[in-house]
Amino acid sequence: MPRLDINPFRFSGPLEPEDMIDRDAEADDLLRLTMGSHSFRLIGPRRYGKTTLLRRVLAAAEANGTATVLVDLQDVLSISEIVVRLESAYKRLKGPVRRHVEDLLRTWNLGVSLGAAGFTASLRENPNTNPEAVLLRVLEIPEALFERNGTPSLIVFDEIQDVLNVPGADGKIRSVIQHQGRAATYAFAGSAPGMMNRLFSDPSRPLLEQAVPRHLEPLPLNEVADYVITRFQASRRDPGRAMDPLLAFARGHPQRSMMLAHYLWERTPAGETADESTWLAALDQASADTGLLMQAIWRALTLNERRVARALATSSAPLYSDETAALVGIKRTSIRSAVDSLRAKADVVDAQGRLRLTDPMLEHWLRSQGALPDDGDDTD
């Protein structure tokens, strides 16, 4: 077979740890916390590479003899669903640790298993099953594993903020994990700063100050450049004069940097060098392919959030000025609350002392729309 010319820039879904752009310092920091039994919470916008970073930490911890589990809690709506997610996460264990966990679950006879059907089938067979009791027991697995053979665990709860959709879930989780000491380290990852603050900084919440805070920042531009150039050169290409505008546009957004490099690579034939025209063609394709997503993001914003987002994307006037208020049709008193709402969802970030939309593609889309349809006349 002829040698395939494969695009090295994958941007859909979490990357393999070895394909990450930089994050060495962050990975080392989180691994040190893990090895010291310091639970931590990692906050960063969606598509910033939290899951990929955590997978790298999980792999390093596993190499150091730690049992590792990644639990995806996105969109959970019930205690039963949390149990199913935990069960699914433990099913990915391998080797002796998996056998030990399987033995524990069989002994406890909870209806949870590492086999095919597991807790979902148990609920169907016995609707009177108490999922809260099962959750509390399953949360004890790391401590039982430690008592059995001295194996510590690293448990990652990804998109932990979604447990706020399940009344009382955070209290039940804390009631068990707070007693596990060196048996388990917990990593809590979330993409909504406002909801993460509710979970960990609100004195009325059970998880108050239960984890060391860490925030995921944009990537250093020099690291993005090195990553892109290295992979272009390995496939007999040169990003050339397209490199600078790509870096300036993506401004360290991990997924958008990878996506734009993907499209640029596609438009740079082997043996050739990209230029400004190649970059513009790549950006046009990225814009076309993300257009429907941008519309969906726009529609999900409230009226005043749209007005502030538009101002951030298109106006050079100070955000809280009368000029901005008149430009987008919003009262000055409402601008701050809209900004707070956008920041709570990580749709807006501080970039070197300036508020900007987190997603450069959304900013580009708003600028390209010109005069958008009227959003309504409610200026509260």
C-alpha cells in the first residue's frame, strides 16, 4: 500500500496524553498533589483540554501504582445515574485491581458489577432498589481497596458541577470521601466556574473547601507554535507565514488551535509552504464547519448576554461606557450582571487585563455577521 499522508491534528474529542500541546507544568503539579493525597479541583472552559490533561495525570499515577478511575458526570440527573456512571468507570479497570474490585462488588451484592448489564438491569428487575444506599457503598471502594492491599486510588469526577442537578448528591459524596484519607485522592473537574464556586466555595454546600483549586489557562503561544511547526515538518510541510495569524487568532485556545492547524495542514500540499492565502482559506473552512454550532451557542445566550457578547466581539469602546450601552441597546446597569453571567459559564475570560469571548470562533462569527437581526427591545 502507498504511504498514507495523515493529518496529525485531531480536534474532535479528548486527545491521547502524548498528543497534548505542552501542559507539562500543570501535569506535574497535579501529579504532585495526587501523590501527596491532596484532592484538587480543576476549572477551565469547555474544549480547554481538561479531560486530556487529567488522563495524562491518571496514566502517570497508574504507573506509580495507583488505581485510577475517570467518572464522567456530564448531564447526570439522578442518584441512579451517578451509580451507573461510577459502575461504568470501574469497568475500565484492568488486571489485579479490576479483579479485586469485582470481588468486592460480588461480596457486597449491590447489583453493581463489572460485567455487561450491572446496575441498570438491577433497577429494571427490582424497582424498589435504594440507589442512595448503593451509591454510598460504591463510594467506599477506594477505602476497601486500600485496606485490602494498600493500593491508593485517584478518582476523577469530570464535569462535577452537574451533580447540582441532583438534590443532595454532593452531600452524599462528601459523607463518604471525607473519611478516606490517604486511601484516595479526588480530582474534581468542571467547565462552569460559577457552578464550581457554588460547589466548593459556598458555606452552605457540603463540599466547601474540599479540594485545592487549580485553573486551566490558555496555552503559551510559543508552545503552540512549536507543536504545529514540528508536525508540519514531520509531514513535509511548512506553516510559513500562516503561523503568526493562526496564533494571533486562536490566542492559546487548545481545541481551536488544533482545529485551525488541522484545516491549515489540509490546504498545504506536501513539500509546500503555507502563506496568508492558505490561512484565510483554512479559516473560511473552519468558519463554515462551525457555523451551526455558533448559531446554537448564540441562541442559548440570554438577550443581555448576546448584547454584551456582541459588544466584546465588535466594539473597541470601554465595555461599561455610555457608548457601548447605546451601541448594543442595553442599560449600563445591566452590563455587569450579563458579564458576571457569561464569566460564570466561562463564555468570557480575562485576557491580559481585557475581557474577551473565550471562543475565538464565536468572536469571529459575530464580527462576520455584520448587522445582526434585532434581539428585541428589552433593555433591563
